[in-house]
Amino acid sequence: MFSASLVWALSLLVTLWDFVVLQEMTYRLSFVSAAGLALFIAGVIIRAVAKRTLGKYYSYGLRTLPEHKLVTHGIYRHIRHPISLAAIIYDMGIPLFFSSLYGSLIMLGLVPCILYRVGIEERMLLGRFGDEYREYMKRTRRMIPYLY
């Protein structure tokens, strides 16, 4: 996921440049910055809830343990990839908090990277859990309940 890290770092650098150079380090509390803060907080909460639900099965990298059980309760009852959703939400919140249009546009580049990783994870889970995961996929959405 080198490209995702590069996009993320570039977005933060552009956000910083936008804030320091273009906005002359003048912070303006606005609807956009308040929405950015709300997104950041919501993303952090979703991630924490999802990590807690996974418990010992959580890993930064994609892996399953020999004794791994498919987690389908808690937040996972509604969506299959809440940690990926959380990453999109809180990462978008950062440049919005600083009212950085340029940083926000670059941060959008993370979405395809995260969706690519979700695809890899789904193939891995299908390989590990087979029909159990297929049934789970029929009952849930990837990231947005009732939509996607």
C-alpha cells in the first residue's frame, strides 16, 4: 500500500501548505471545518468500535489466524469493512478541518486505494471462510449500510 501512504502524506503536505501559505495560518471556524472535525471524530469512533469488536483478530495487515472465526456481530452485522470506511471518513476530515480544498482533492485519491485493499481482503476471506463468507456477503454491505 505504498501508493496509499504516498497519497496520504502528499495530501497532508498540501493541506499544510494551503493553511500556511494560502490561508496565512488564519484559522476560520466554518461549516466546512466543523464538518471536517465531525468526520474525523466519527471515523476514529467507528475504527475503535470495529477494532474492539475484532479483538484478537485485528491486524494492520491482511491475515487470518489458524483459529480465526468470522466476526459477524457488532458493527460487522451491518457492514463488512468498517475500518476501511473509518479510514476514508477520518482521513477526509483532516483537510476539511483546515478548509483545504487542495488537500481534500488529493485525499480523495485514497478512496481507490482503500477499495482495492477491500477487494483483496474479500478474496482472502472468501478463500479462508468460503460459503460462510458468501452468506455473510449476502446479508451485509461493504461499507455503507443498505447502499454499498
